[in-house]
Amino acid sequence: MNPVPLGADGAAPDERRIHTTIALDGDGADIAHARHLAADFLARVQAEHGLPVSRRAIDVTRLVVSELVTNARKYAPGPALLDLRVIGDTVEVRVWDSDPVLPLARAADAGRVGQHGLEIVMAVCQGFAAQREPVGKSITARIALLDEPAGALAGRQPL
């Protein structure tokens, strides 16, 4: 079997691109709106494109979107972008904000109140990356659309 060249987004050149992007203006409704958008996007992936999506994938995607958009609102007031796309058997969640400072996952601490969002995201996704952009940064998480046949979850890998 010959390797298939991948594009900059990790998809094979002939793969169908299924994606949506929304600008978030920084008001208090952004987080709930982003969660609903993520669930609607995955429902469309199933209904319009016939791709199977597990209940877990929907729930985890909503959680990841909520955490990443919350962090963008909290640490980078102002506009943000949410991009959702299906790449192979994963959904990629990417959030851009205007703050160039990359987030750092803190060591687990059961006594710490709050600031566990990044830990949660990294624990439930199959891939995670944070990178500086010409303006601001983007945070990307990939979530498997389906659970493993034996019920196990695929391990997290760097993007």
C-alpha cells in the first residue's frame, strides 16, 4: 500500500471537507452558542454525509468546545473563531483567539479549585496542539467520531 500525501490540514487531497466556522464576538452567550453549534454540526455530519458519530463523540465535542471557548473568553477578551471540521474518523475543534500566550496544562491537583479545563480537554481528546499564529494563537483538539469496537477509547496523540 502506498502512502497517501496529506494536505496541510492532515486530510488526503481527495477527501471530502466537512467543516463550519463561526466568529464569536465576545459576549456572554458565545459559550452556549458554540456548544449548540458543535452538536448541530455533528448531527449534520450524520444526516447529510452519512458518517457515523457516537453519542460519546457528541458529548465530548460539546465539552471540548465549551472548555476552549471559555478559555478564549476568559484569557483573551475580544473576538474568537471556532472552526469544526471532520478529518478522517475524527472531528477537529480549533479555537483561535487574539492572545499569543500559549496555555500550559498544570499538574493535577485535586485540591485546586478551577483551572482544570485544559487538563480535561487533554484527557478526553485523541490529539491536542497549541500554536502561535501571526496574530494570537490557535488551540486544536481532535476527537474520535466512534468509540473503539471493544469500548476502549483511542489514545491521545500529538497533532
